[in-house]
Amino acid sequence: MTWLTDFYPWIKAFHVISVIAWMAGLLYLPRLFVYHCEAPEGSRESETFKTMERRLLRAIMNPAMITTYIFGGLLLATPGVADWGAAWLWCKLALIGGLTVMHHLFALWQKDFLVGHNTRSAGFYRAMNEVPTAMMIGIVVMVIVRPF
Ligand code: HEM
């Protein structure tokens, strides 16, 4: 596994690049849902939101989540990188589980909008927008500050 050590800075760079792309989608998609709530079903605006939401999820968020997992997993497998006895690492992994749940909920809600079956309010999506934000803040504090 010495190649993992040789490429460690590159793997970490691509990990962070993937994280940025994933987070961009996790923060923007619920914002689109908020605006989509205001557009009547069948209107041109509503059809435009459907296209934007589908493309954001398929072209950016799904690939970025997968590469975040791949590069993050490679970092975990790099000798000497992961301290499995440190609580911050487990806390980070739990928060990543939370982000992954949010990703899949957003994908379900995107499908509801696509077929015109959304029943949730703009206020609901506004509140949901805050959840990945809070999780991202928690993750960055865990990896940088390592408070415990
Ligand atoms: C499957 C998902 C993930 C795994 C397995 C994972 C794992 C890791 C590992 C092992 C490191 C290397 C730590 C070191 O070099 O000491 C790392 C670095 C980092 N991760 Fe993740 N990570 C994941 C997702 C995320 C997410 C979602 C975020 C942010 C929202 C994130 C933010 C960071 C940052 C900022 C660093 C650089 C920290 C530093 O250099 O001090 N990671 N990750």
C-alpha cells in the first residue's frame, strides 16, 4: 500500500474537491425546491426547475458523493492516516452518514417534484436547507480542530 502514501497529498486534494462539489449540490438543491414551490405545476418555470434539479442531482451530486466516498475511503486506508481510537473520526463518519441520508431524501423529493406530487411547503425546504449546512460545519470542525 505504499502507493497510497506516495499519492496521499493528491488523494486528499481530490477528496476536498469532491467534497466541495457534493456540498454545493446539497446546499443548492433544497434552495431550488424552495423556489419550485412557488411555481405552479405545468408552468414553464416549473419545467425549468425540474430540469435544473434533475441535472444537479445526476451530473454533479451523485458523482461527487461517490468520489467523496472513494477518495475518503482511500485516505482511511492510507497507513498512519486514520486514528481509529479518536472520537472526532467516529463523529465525522456519523455526520457523513447524516449527509448521505439527506442526499437520498433530496433525491426522493426531486422525484416528487418531477411527477408533480410535491406536498411539502417552501418553509419545510428552507428548514431542510439548514441541515446539511450544520452537518458540514460539524465535519469541518471535527477534521480541523479535532476537539476530542
Ligand atoms: C465517505 C466520506 C469521507 C471519508 C471516508 C473521509 C475521510 C477522510 C480522511 C481519512 C481524511 C484525512 C485526514 C488526515 O489527513 O489526517 C479526510 C480529510 C478531510 N476531509 Fe474527509 N472524509 C469523508 C467525507 C468528508 C466530507 C463530507 C467533508 C466535508 C463536508 C470532509 C472534509 C474533509 C477535510 C476538510 C479534510 C482535510 C483535513 C486536513 O487536511 O486536516 N470529508 N477525510
